Amino acid sequence: MSQPAAVMAQKTIVIGLGNPILADDGVGIVTVERIAQQVEHPLVDFQWCSLAGFELLDLLVGYDKAIIVDSIKTGKYPVGQVMELEADSLMSTVRLASVHDINLATALELGRMLALPVPAEITIYVVEVADNTTFREGCCREVAAAVPLLEKAVINLLTERYEDLSVKGGVAHHA
Amino acid sequence: MKKISIDPITRLEGHGKIDIFLNDQGDVANAYLQVPELRGFEKFCEGRPAEELPRIVPRICGVCPVSHHLASTKAVDGVWQVEPTPTAKKLRELMLSAHIVHSHTAHFYALAAPDFVVGPDAKPEERNILGVVAKVGLEAGKEVIKNRGYAQSIQAILGGKATHQVNGLPGGVSKGLTEEERKEIEEKAISIVEFAKFSLKLFEDIVLKNKAYVDLILGDVYKINTYFMGMVDEQNRATFYDGKVRVVDPEGKEYAKFAPADYLDYVAEQVEPWTYLKFPYLKKMGWSGMKEGVGGGIYRVGPLARLNVSDGMATPLAQEAYEKFFATLGGKPVQATLAYHWARLIELIYNAERLLELARDEEITGPDIRRIPDKTPSEGVGIVEAPRGTLIHHYRTDEQGLVQKVNLIVSTGHNNSAMNMSVKRAAQGLIKKGKVNQGLLNMVEMAFRAYDPCLACATHSLPGQMPLEIRIFDEEGQLCHSLRQ
């Protein structure tokens, strides 16, 4: 069954955030790099970077939907636990904090205020990490084990949105 | 899958902290700032080919990648004892100017303007860039986004990527500039100069024409007396990419002027047990704690420092603004911490003008972009002025060019003592008889925010910013207030 043209034309960006040389912090980047090797679609773009605030806004402009994969360190959840952030979490962080640049929610709100075409829907997957302050390549065992779960979550979401999503090179289907 | 909510008061580990200790009258006895530090960078670099470091160090954090890339590239020039070609130096400086424009724009509109345009005691939900745009208008907001984006795209043209640049090589750069690219940069630089003029005028109209704000800037609450450090050219004008490092004392007299390679004769670092971040100080004076004034050895870096150590600016509009700055604030050196914001805008205009000058330089599209190193690698120091201040990279290698030793002193490190002293001074001036509220604590934070401290990795961990926690302890050391932003 084909999808309505308006839905089909919607563009999605999948962004992996983090620092690949800062231990577990690189999990978002590793995940999205792997997803980009597995699936493709003309309306889906993949990016991985160590960005925040204004730079993230630059990436998001022009897309209808966004999927972000990042690490989080709350100390409240088991290391390696994969979670989805509720939409209200994003908005509750609209505030002035004390480091350089603005946060994601503020960046999005600014984009809307200035009539920039920012995504109407953003899904954020996070994984609880143990160490994001030590320079080291590679994640700890628990966080590395979360990567397939994150991949599955993102690919399932993309499959729901784009039924003609192409799977490259016979990689196992996640659904 | 589990769905979670992150609310503003959720504790996130690895955040910055300001601890304020009250005495039995409820006044501030002491205050300490703690910022987390990344660990293990030296070990991470050991054994790697030194020429890889310029591509690795931009990953230290996503906030000032160009500064790290260029300090590192200059350090590897030193390791191979090779002088880059004139065109290569200009291309590197062009990229640094674009980076300063980009960073200073973000800081002013996202972090400084909310306190002045919206108001220092406004509600936190309004005291942000959205509140600024609501006040200055949507068209101005669009100019902020447009020109910040222009600066970002110039960095991408020159560095290969908008962040995590890859063009620096010992002896030069890997990519030259085509005439088409030069024209694009020139057009963008023209727009950036106009935007910088607008930003400076905005500051003058909103802040300098408001006596209450000028009094706030010049008041004792936001003043400490320190030395200042920054890079100058041969005529002692402020410069960012190349020059000598000049230090002036708290009265404005030149204390030292040295070549980057000699920095260890002038700077040493103190380790304190309560924080990971070291405390650099002027070595010849020795460490005597966080002591103000002549002989104290505590110095500051960054926009205010660069103006204080220089005898002028090398571009006309910046020079005009420089003269007005010192005439308004009572001559050199200016010790008012909040003057960092005005200084930052003067640097915005300098770098905008410098962008345009370099884009129109006949050599900038020259083909001679690299001198091939032919010496045995050994040791090198690279210093540039990053947006937040002097940035030092120092590498030592074996004869194969494999890294044996790395030392970095970053801008936020240089300012560590001064930030602590500024926070303590502000807390002592603002918190009396135990009376604390959100507005007062924001005003304490303003003393810290003026330095535009870079807290590295946390800037890209969700929820997007590293929270800062302020804790107030009573005379018995019991926690009595805690606020997180």
C-alpha cells in the first residue's frame, strides 16, 4: 500500500551526537554511522557530529522530522539503558544555562520564532553512559551492547515512516 | 522502550558548581567555583604521529575547534622547525577571524545580551536569546543567524569542515583558496562588518546609555585587580594568530613580553586538592594563593585582557571603539569584569574588518600554501588567541615524530583563579544576612559568565547544556540553599 504523497515527501535527518574520542560519549556517533551503512532513502539524511546549539540548528533547518541519538548521564539509570526522551523533556530545558551557546530546545524555538523551517517532530533516543570525560576510543561493554538496540529503534521508526526504505547489502532486518 | 522526562532540576553528573559558604551573620565567607575537566588527553596523544594532532585536538570540544586546530598546527610547525609560507599564514588567520566572529556572536546574543537586554533579574524563562530577539526584533534576530552562519561557512571553506577542521599541516595548509571562494568570503565579510557595527551600536544604546548598567559594570561587586595576558603584534596592537605574548600589571605597566616558545619561563600551574582544574600563575612571582594586586601573580586572559595589554587595534572601526572603551571606563587597565562583554564586541568588529582585509589581500589566493618540512622533529609550542583567551599547545616528539609529551593550557584554565575571585567578590557584594534568591544568584553567575568559560564536553551531552549548580552552606557547613540552572 502506498503512502500519501505529503507523508512521502517529508524529509528526515538522523543525527548522532557525541565525541568519538571521549569514551562512552561517542555512542551516538557510532550508532548513526552504523545505521547509515545499513539503510538508505532519498528523503533520509544521516549526520554525525560533536555539535550543540546554533550548529545543531544549522543541521536541522530544512527537515520535517529529526531523530537524534545521544548519550546521557543522569546517574539514575543502569549504564547502557536505552531510552526515549519525552517531548516535554526537551521543552523543559528552555532556559539560560551557564555554558557557551544555547541548548537544543532554545535553538528550535529560536528557529520557529524566526520562521526557519525546523522539524515539527523530533525523536530523541539516549543511552545512559558511565564515562564521558576520559579521552579514549570506544565505549564500555554495557554501552557498546546498547548500540544494536539503538539501531533497531531508529531503523524501526524509519521503516514506519518510509515503507520503501532500502536495506543495503542484506543486513539483517530489525523489525 | 522506556520513556523518560528530564526536568531542569534533575541532577546530571559532571556539572559545574559554585559553592558559597556563609558566616554566622549570613554574609559570604568564601566561594569556590568548580568545573569538571576532561582527563587523559596527554596519554591519549602519546605515541601518535605529531602531524595527526591538529586533526585530533579539535575533538577536545565542539566549542572552539578552530583555536585548538591552529594552536596545534603552529606547535607542529615548531616540532618540524618549519616556517609556513605567507599565504598559508594568512589563510590560517582568515579562518581564526571567522571563528572569533562566530564564537563572539554566539556568546553575546545567547549569554550576555539576556542579562542586559532582558535584564539581570528577569525571570529565567525570559532571560534567554528568545527574550533578546523579542526585544530587538525578528529582523535583528535573522541577522544574528545569518551572519553567524556566514562565519561558520567561511570556516568550512577554509578548514574543510565547519567543525573539526583538517587543513593545518606542518609548514602550511592542505588547501588553498580559489578566486570564486575568495569572492564568496569577501561578500560575507562585508555583511559581517555591518552586523558587527549593529551589535556594537546595540550595546551602546542599551547598556552604555543606561546609567544603571554602567554603574553595574563599574561597581566594586564586579571588579578584581589582576595582571592581564594577551598576544600583540610588533606595534603592540591586539592580534590573534601570531605575535608575542604581553603581560601588563594591575596598574597597566608592561610586566613581560615573550615569544611563545618561552612560555614556561613565565607561566606555572598550581594544583589545588578541591578541583581538577589547575591554577596558572606568573611563575616568577610564585604561588601565593588567589591574591589580587601587584605581586599577586594572578592574571586574566580573553577579550578584556587583550584590550588591556595592547596599545591599540590594527583596524579603523575597532580602533575607534577601543578609544571609546577606555575613555568611558576610566583609562587602562580596565579591571571591571563585566567589561569583557563590551571588549568582546570590539573584538567582533576587529575580526570582521580583518576578515574583509584578508579576503581582499592579493596573496590570499596564492598557490604557495605549504613549505615541506625537512628537519628532524623535536619540540614545538603553538599559541593563538582563542575566543576566550590565550591558548597554548606544547608538544615534544622522538626523532620519528611520535609524541612523547603534550602540555595544553586552555583559556578557561588561565582564568581559573580570576573566575573564582570574581565569583567570591560578587557573592560577597550581593548576598547579605543570608538573603538569597534567583535574581541575586544570577547576578553572582554573571561574574562567571563574563569570561565565557568553556566547560568542554558537556556542551554536547543532552539536554544540550551543562547545568550549573549553586550551593549555599551555612556557618556550620550545612547545605541551606541549592539552585540549578
